[in-house]
Amino acid sequence: MTPQERHADGDFGWHLGVLLSAYHGSVTPLLGELPHATRGYQILSTVVHGDQPTQAALAAHLSIDRTVMTYLIDDLVKAGLVERQLNPADRRARKIVVTPLGASTLAELEQRVRKAEESLLGGLDERQRAAFRDLLRRVACGLRDIEPQADPCDAAEHALTELP
């Protein structure tokens, strides 16, 4: 029995692991010099498409430890992709804002990533790919109760409406 036959019916974790591994293997090389590769991409995308009022909220939204987020943001700032600005609603807090270079970099990277995603889902026709993306979004958004202060659905909905 081949691994495909053995896992065809039910090892959900294995299926997710294979997909995630293939995603990272396909996308990471496309990100070039972006600091922290896929993590940096997720942060940059969330800064552009989300509305996280503080660096702490951004960390919570992405499930990244706040102290680790500080170092990740530092590297994105050094690369000129984002900057920290005072949050007008709370001057004690900082909001992470994309720079013009960050916006243009993300736009280019999103095109590359989208092509890689389409290739990964190449075994599905266009309708099935759309359904798969929708179902994946629904499942991910259904998990938002795990972290009530973060709302992944808002970012996912916004990102999906921005795709070509």
C-alpha cells in the first residue's frame, strides 16, 4: 500500500502537514530577501490588509509572542518596509504602518505567492480551488474563539476580496 493510499481517507493532520510543507517549500524561495520569509510576509500582509491598532494586537492576531514580534518588526523596519508610528487612539502604543517600499514589495510578492498557491492547487479545477479556499477560510475563521482579541476573519475576508 502506497502512502497516498494509506492516507487517502482520513489522516487530517498528515494532509495538513503535507500541504503546509509544500506551501513553505514553494513560497519561501519566492520571498527573496524579505526578512523572516513567510513570517515576514504574513506580518507585511496583515499590516497592509488588516487593521491592527497596535503592535501587540498584530502579534495576537498572528499568534506570535509579543517579544518575538518586536524583533520581527525591527528587521522589517531596518529593511524599510514598515515603520512604527504613535497610535492616535493611545499615544503609549505604537501602530505598525507600511511604507511605500513595503506596499510595492507586498504587491509584487502577492502575485508570486498567488501563482505558487495556484500551482499547489493545480489538481483542482478553478471552481474546486475557489471552494477549497472558501472552506479553508471558514474553518480558520471558525477558530477565532481561541483568541477572542484577534479576528482572523476580518483579515481573511479583506485579503480574499483583494485577490485578482
